Amino acid sequence: MVYLDHAATTPMHPAVIRAMNDTMTTFFGNPSSIHRYGRDAHTKLEEARQVIADQLGVKAHEIIFNSGGTESDNTAILGTAYAKQAVGKHIITTTIEHPAVIESMKFLEKQGFEITYLPVDKKGQLLAEQVASALRPDTILVSIMFANNETGNILPIQEIGELLKEHAAVFHTDAVQAYGKLPIDPAAYGIDLLSISAHKINGPKGVGFLYKRDGLSPPTLLHGGEQEEKRRAGTENLAGIVGMAKAVSLLTPEVQRAHSETYQQFAKQVFSVLEEQRVDYRLNGDPDSKLPHIINLQFPGVTSELLLMKLDLKGIAISTGSACTAGNVEPSHVLEAMYGKEHPAVGESVRISFGLGNTEEEVHSFAELLARTVLGTKK
Ligand SMILES: *Cc1c(COP(=O)(O)O)cnc(C)c1O
């Protein structure tokens, strides 16, 4: 079995599991309780917050713990829209966002908000100038992902943040795929809100956080108790949060750089085997601005669903990157945005995403199997 779908989710690091086990065993108290059990749990909670804040170079109270990427995106977008609707109802985003962003936008459209979906070019890239020309006096929010989960493309977030310094619109970025892979400096990049999920960085599922810049009023969706300074009600998922902080602490800049080099090597290995075997393939995305762990490849004449199934039978897990509804692979909205709905790449592309635990031998035998399977599947 070879797992090459780390952009969908990652296995937990053993140290994360240990940290979570310890927390569940010893620190079961409610962090809001005033007795010793509660105080001890509260201490663990705040230690985790500090670890994460230090790594991101932000203040501890700028971190709001929640249930993950989807909640962060929904909170940032819906929360900001509701809070600012008296100022304006125009929002800017892109056509290649994660469903957690796109569906939040569609939900707002039904409530009278006006959304501009910026198009991307054939490489799936966007120019900061597109944002500049879409901005209006009534624009209240700009939400653009840091890096795309299907192609790995890194978008010009720093440039966009720079030009938004001149405008009152709130700047949100979904950094779920980029986090732990790239240096991210929210203050320097002019980011107001940033979405993060733990399970994409070898942490547990169902936990994440929203970074909220100091001074910005908090977008709040869940109302109830006073947890997270009243910004996100509900008893904290302490074991999950401690596990996430452990996963973050393992991703030092040196480790991130080493991973980056390893995954670039893996990608090269796949390309060279495909070339040796004379397999016709095309890379979807922007080779000059891409996360190292994701490669999205089109194999002309090969249906992606069939390729996925054949590889699955041989113990290989890759994906198309797009949503899967009731066992059917939906056409990728990201590839459609890049090439147009009718382009063959939309139905002939697969996503391979590397992660912790993948070895050179594994990647090599995968690449040979991929080449054989593609050649054997071609119409
Ligand atoms: C996985 C992912 C999400 C969703 O995060 P969850 O924690 O699974 O809700 C959001 N955005 C991007 C870019 C992702 O890759």
C-alpha cells in the first residue's frame, strides 16, 4: 500500500498521538472550570496556543481554536459579511477556492451579497492587479487562498495584502495547504484572517484555528459560553489542540525546508520515470509558483476515474483532488476554471501528493506502476 493523497489528509505523527493520549488521560478537566482540574487543563490549552503563536510569529490571543479549516473559512467569511454589511455587500474571491470558501460565498449570494469570482489563467494563476481592479468602495472582504489544494499553486498573497493596505476591506486567506510548507508571516503580508487545519500537517482531524489580527473585531458564528474570549463558544477540544500544537512544533523551518527538498526530489523522480517510459503527461498548475508536495498531472486519452480505480486495486492511493459525491468524482472546478469546462484535462487529470513517511523506493515503484497503468489504459 502506498499513500500519496496527503493533500486530502495526513496520518498523525506518533509524537502527536502520544501527546494527545497524555492529554486525554491526565487533563480531562474543563479548561473553564475554576478547580485544579480545570486550571491544569487551562494551562495546557494556553501552552498550546503559545507554541502555535510563536511559530506563526503572532500574539497568543490572535489564535482562535476551532474545529478546522471549514469552520475557519465559514467564520471568516460569514462572520465578516454579517458584521460589515452596513458598510457594503461586495466581496472578492477566486474561482479556484476550496468548497468551504465557495459554498460560503454562494450562501451569502442568496442573502443579497454580491460576489466577484476572479478568474485564473491556464496555469491557474492570478495577478494581484486583478484584485486591485475588482476593488470597490463597498468591498468589505477579499478572500483568496494562499495555495491551491488541487494544483499546489501558490497565489500572490503578499502582493495582494500589500495593495489592500490602502483599502478598508478585510483580507482573509485559506492557508490550510500552505501552512507547514511555506513561511507565512501574517503581519508582514497584511493578512487579517487566516484559516488553518491540523489534519493536513500530521495532526488530528476536527481541530484547527483562525488567526485574527489584533484590532479587527472578531467574526463570530458560534454563540454560547465565554471560551476563546467569547469569539468561539463551546468547550475546547483540548486533546486535539495539544496534538495540533505538537504537530506544529515538529515543523521547524529546517524541517519544512528538508521536506520541501524531499518532495521536489520525489516529483522529479516521477517525471523522469514517466519520461523514460515515454508516457505522455502534462503538469497542471504553475511550475514557477507551486507547493512542493502536490503534483497534478494530465494523461491525455486516460480517464482519471479509471486510472484511480486501477491504481487503487494495486494498493496506490491518489486522487483527482476534486470533491467526491456518493462515490462519483465530480469534475474539478479548479481545472474547469483554468481550461474551460470542455477541455479534456478536466476528465484526465490526477493529483499526487507526498507526505511524511513516503520513501524514495515507494515513489519509484509507484512511478513505474503509474507509467505501466497509463500505457495499458490509453485508448
Ligand atoms: C482540507 C482543506 C480545507 C478544509 O479543512 P477541514 O479541516 O478538513 O475542514 C479547507 N481549505 C483547504 C485549502 C483545504 O485543503
